[in-house]
Amino acid sequence: MKNICLVLALIGVVVLGFGIAYAADADTQNSIVTLVVPHSVRLDITNPDATKELIGDADSEVDFEAGETLMTAGYPTLKVRANKSWKLFAKSSGFGAVDGYTKEVADLMLVNTGANKSNGFNIFKALTTADQEVATLGVGIKNDINPMQYKIKLDWTKDIPGTYVATVTYTLATQA
């Protein structure tokens, strides 16, 4: 019996010894990669300033008789980039006073000739001192081009000689 136990003990040592020496060893661990992407927008403006001088009687008379003057189309042009649905807004500070006369904010009108215009800005619409939506899209976009054009109403009885300046502020925001 001692011999059988000794043989079994030797076999066990040999088997366990070889098993330990030649068994595959593995250990698995996980790595978690997390990227947090916020709402992100970018608004670029080219040709930001629109200037027109009514030169001489002929230009002035034609525009005053029409009751308006058109600024150069595409001044400004806005390029929108957004990673989710977005809206583009515009508002005006109004015109600065000229010799005590302040031109109405609504005399400054805007049209958006881009593909994603909204809120009636597909035709000339008066600006206000509050944000108005001028373009929107329900998804993100890389390059949405919005060529704008201004029109200014003219009135023989109100618009005295001078330089009328207004600031238009454009704001791009993603939607919740």
C-alpha cells in the first residue's frame, strides 16, 4: 500500500508540476474610453460691413422716390457650423442720431438668400432690437452659407443729410 501511495504521490507531483509549469496564464482588464462632446457652434462672417453712399442728385432721387435703397447682396455672408440642430438670430441696435434725428430701427430690413432661411426672412423683413430667427436647421451641419442683404427705407421728409450707422448682431445657438 505504501508503494501505491508513493506512486500516486509521485504521479500527482509530476502532473501538478507539469501543469503549473506549462499552463497558460492570462489576466484580463478593461479600459473605459469616454468622450464628452458639448453643444458646439461656430459662426463665421465674411464681408461684415455694408456701406453705400448716395452720390449726386440722380442716385439720391431714384432711391428716395423708390422709398428705399438696397445694399450690396452678400454683405454680410454668414457661415454656420453646428453639431446639432441650430438657429441663427439677428437684431439691430438701431441707427445713431444725426443732428437730433434718430431713424427708426424698422427702417433697416434684412433678407436671407440661404437655403435654411426662416421666420419670413426669405423676403425683406424689418429688424428689431430683439433677436429674430433668420435661419434654422433641425440637424448639425458643417457649412451652411447664409448670404444676407440689407435694405434701408428712405423718407424725403425725415431722412436729413448725414451718415446713418446701425449695428446688426448675429447670434448662432444650438437647440436643446
